[in-house]
Amino acid sequence: MTTLLTEPPESSEFKGRSTGLAIYGSLLIAMGGLSALMVPLMLLSLAFSPPSGGASAAQMIPAAGIYGMLAIAFVTLGIGSIRARRWARALTLVLAWMWLVVGIISLISMLFFMPSMSDMMAAQPQQPPPMAMNAIFIMMIVMMVGIYILLPVVFIVFYQRSDVKETCERRD
């Protein structure tokens, strides 16, 4: 007797998330492109920095390498997400959780060291006005919260959804 293999019947409550996966995948690819752009910018800043000050090659080259690896990871995960691959969903969740943990630690340490940064700026011969310093610190906090906290939380919330998991499992 011949048995036909068929796909499991679609449940009425399942809602495919292919469009969402494509949008988040495109966002990952865009983040990979921005990370890739940082590599030549960091190397150019090394070439044009004054010899007496600025960052050294020992600091800039590993940082450029990290941005290069992030670019490869983001683009690969973005393509996998657009294609609704299970591995892309799982690895994106792992990356987003690590990103969130590092972001929380970085934010806490920045808030801890912010008073000492303020003291260092006050010791400079040309110090900016106090209102400008407050604005700079507020912008630093807002940017860190947005990039290191909110963005990974958005990825975690989307990729942990059961319908996203089911979409990846059905399409992979």
C-alpha cells in the first residue's frame, strides 16, 4: 500500500510570520552593513590620527576585527531569517540574549563611572558648560538604552513567539 506524505494541516490559530521574519532579517542585514562600514572607518581613523595622541593600532585593529565578525554574523542571520531557517531563529535569540546581558552590564558600569568622567572633564583647561555636559551624558544614556537594551529586547520578543518558531519549523 502506498502512503502519501502530506504536510500537517494548518491550524486555525497559526499565523505565519514570514513577513515579520523578512522585516527582522532585513534589519539584521542593515545592521551588518553598518558594522561592515565601521571597519574601514576605524582603519582610516587610525591612519589619520595624530601620532602623539588618539587610539593605537593595538586598540583599533582588534576592534575593527570585531566589527567585521559582527557584520558577517548579522548578514548571515538576516539571510537565514528571511529564508525562515530554524538555525537563524535560534542563533538570533542567543545573540540577542548575549547582547542584552552585555548591554545591561555596560549601562550599569557607565552609570557607575559617569561621575568620574565628569570630574575628568572638569579638570580640562577648556571645559564645556555644565548644561552641555548634562546633555552629553543624557544622550549617551539614551543611545545606550536604545542600542543595548531596547533593540535586543525587540529581537527577543519577536523571535521567542511560538508562531515565529512554528513558521520556521514549517518552512525549514
